[in-house]
Amino acid sequence: MSFSIKPHEAWYVPVPENYEEARSIVNEFKNVFEDDTIEKTGQNIKYDISILKWYDVEVKGKLFDTMIAHFLIQPDMRHNMDVLAETYLNYSPVSIETLIGKKGKSQLSMRDVPLEKIADYAAEDADITLQLRHKLEPELKTSGVKELFEKVEMPLVRVLSAMEAEGVRLDKEALKELSKQLENDIHSVEREIQEMAGVKFNVSSPRQVGEVLFEKIKVLENPPKTKTGQYSTAEDVLSKIENKHPVIKKILDYRELVKLKNTYVDVLPEMVNPRTGRIHTSYNQVVAVTGRLSSDNPNLQNIPIRTERGKEIRKAFVPRNDKYILLSADYSQIELRIIASLSGDEGMIEAFKKGEDIHAATAAKVYGVPLNEVTSEMRRNAKMVNFGIIYGISAFGLAERLNISRGEAKAIIAFARQHGYVETMLGRRRYLRDINSANQTVRGFAERNAINAPIQGSAADMIKIAMNNIYQKMESKNLKSKMILQVHDELVFDVYKDELEDLKPLGEYHMSTALPLKVPVEIGMGTGKNWLEAH
């Protein structure tokens, strides 16, 4: 452990490998860590909090994380300590590789490094972090993100650390079963593909797939090629020509099944921590520029849920024991509600207030027909319009599609041009360096981001505020239930059955009131003996 309380001065405390010995040394510092009145500064402080938890230390007091501070000030830059030290202090810290060598088999462990070398390295770490805080703190204020930092991101560090420590139980048997089913599916789809193609080939080989599609079946006149001159069979290429021949859809299905099996079904059981018997994902606050959380080891955000087999993976996430049940709480169409609120569009606001189907209501408006005459085709087009806005279409496209004045869409973009950034309801900024570019394509991309960032970013802020408030309430009520997962617009709780009726309204209240919107916010809730059932 290393500490610094004034610049250019720091201490290093060696901690032995043995758990009990280590714990007794760490506990010498327990009263400092657990003192509410002492502020703690760290670079990626969630990691330190999580490690100390293993040694029965609960870090308390106000937190300041230099990595997260920099993320709010400069979301598009890198946020690691070496970059920050060079940028703000004109200083290059000792790199870890000079101590233990480059990644690979010959890399040493920190335990192999001589004491005086490691002391310098560790003390420098603490000192630099403190110096960075002094540089970044005033910038939070001038960038207008101080409140977002103090009220949303810093409290969230504790919440995420608690969720990571809690983890989620995994039903390994369910995954074994699913793995067998996938194995069979893969073989049968492979046979179908070869029958359709009229030739035996290795479906997992992009080269052979390319030869079959473009030389034997000739699905395209001028097939796209990769840099190496091979036929391109990337997913986006095949998706565009899916209707040219039924075998293409089958090839995409095959790849989806192989990915499910190799990336999730066979890998998840290996990620279970032997000490806890659970999976512990890591949440990242500084990866997605929109402010959304991401996760890795495993990446929960990417578990495919569109396909039946993909959904099955959620079956393996289960409560800790039979006294518990999983509760899923999900924002319904939150980004569209934020659009309605930010744009002030009366038609959309009205539709949400009346509880109408928003895509049908948009269709009725676009096509100028009464709501009861909207066809499924019209609704499908309107849905594309609505989601097009969230994921970025141009200002005029937006104005035409939403029936808001062009002036309004232009106003957002004009603000971005003038200031070089747009911001969410809470002032989370997205800098748009290309908003005034002479290149129309580059500028168009920045304009789409100008429209999209406030929407996605506000949705991200909203669920974070909800998480903070729910966590605090659950702590103060001393509940046995725990918040265990956050994926997209959904929170998952491992609920002690006797507390379920208390927790539902608590969750619903804090999710729906996290940010003041001009439209009602709907929360979908479900319970079950696994995540799929609950969702």
C-alpha cells in the first residue's frame, strides 16, 4: 500500500503474500480507511476499495477519482495515469514494465521486485495521483461537470464495487445442457448449409465460405474483397445480401450459434470464482463516451438476447439460494421518453401521457391517419424513424421525421458549432471536434452525435442516479436483498423473498424519479427463478 498527503512526499507499506499476515497489516490502517471524515483520492479507486473489501475493510468518506474526473473533463482522451501525468504534470512516471518486464511468460510478479525499487514505484503512484487531483479539481468546475462528478459518478463507485463483490450465482448445469444443445444445432445447421450449397466445405473458414458463395453459387456479380484479396464474408457484408440466397441466412445463424457457444456458454463456467461460487463482472465508468456503463470479464452488455438460444444464456443466472428470487426492473423506451422531454414535441408528450403505443402514434402523425388506421408496415417505418433519432440521423432528417421545427433541430447543432460540445440534462459533455469540418461526411457524423449524445447520455445518467438512490435506501433499511447486475436500461436484484413487496415500489419510485421528465416514466418489473424468467 502507498499513501501521499502532500505533493512530492509519499509512504510505502509492504504487504506479505500470506492472507492472515496481510490482513493484520491492513487492519492497522482500518480506522483511517473507515473514517467518514477523511477524504480518499485514488486513480481508479474502485479497484482499491474492492481489494480492501477482501481484507474486511470498508472504505468510507468522500471519494475523488482522478481517472473519472478526467473522463468527465475530456471524455475522448485516454485516462490512464501515465497519460495524465504527461499531460498535466509534464512528468513520465516509472513504467511497470521497467520493473517486471513486458507482458508474456517471462514477466515477473511484483513480489519478485527488490523492496527499494518497488517502494519508489508505489510511492510515486500515490504522489502523482494527489498532484493530479490538485490539477483536475478546478477543471471540473470550469467544465461544468463538478456536480455530475460529486453527485452521480463518485457515489456510483461504491455501488459498483458492492455489486462486483456480490457477484451473481451461475447454474453450471444449465450451461452444460445448453452447450450440448448448441453442439447439436451447430451440426444440423452445418449439414443444411452444405446441402443447400451442394458441396462439403468448412463453414467456419471465411475463405471457403467466400469461394462457395461467390464462385460456386455466384450470389453477387462483383463480390467485395478484403485487403489481402480474399472474398469478404464479414457479418455486415453478408447481412446486406441476405435475401440473395437462403444459404446466407443459414451461414449467419451458424456463426451466431458458434459465437454463443465459444464466447459465453463454454466460457462463463470457467469465470466462476472458486472462493464465492459466483461470477464477478467488472463495471467500467470511463469507457463509453456517452456515459453508459460497460462491463468485462464477462461482458454482460453483449449477451445476445434477440435469438432464442441467446436468451437461454440468461437462464443460467440464478438467485443465491431458494430463499431468494431474481427481480428485473427495466426502463421502458427511456430514450424515446427523453427525446419527447428534451424536444418538447407536443404530439410525443401527449402520446406518452395517454399511454399510447409511441411508434403507432408517430406513424399516425407521419402518415396523417387516425391511430386506429395505422398498419403494421406504417408502425415498423415509424419505429425505424424513432430509433434512427436515438442512434443519429441528420438535423433536417430529424426535423422532417419528428415534425419539430427545423429550427429546433438546428438549435442543438448551432449550439454544438458555437461551443464545440453538446451536453446531457445533467451537463455531461460530448465534445465534437468535427462539428465545423469542411468535409460533409465528417461533419454529418459529428452532427448526428450532437443529436444523439444528449439522449443516450441522459439515459445513462438516469439509471446511475437510480442505482445510487436505490443502493442507499437498501443500505439504510439493512436489507438482505442485493442489487447485482446492470445491463443497458435494466437493473437486476437478488431479492430475499420476504423483502420483495418492499423492494418493488422502492425500485420503481427511484427509477421513475431519477430525472425530471415531461412525460411519465414506465418501469417493467418481473421476478423469476432465473434472469430469463424475471426479464
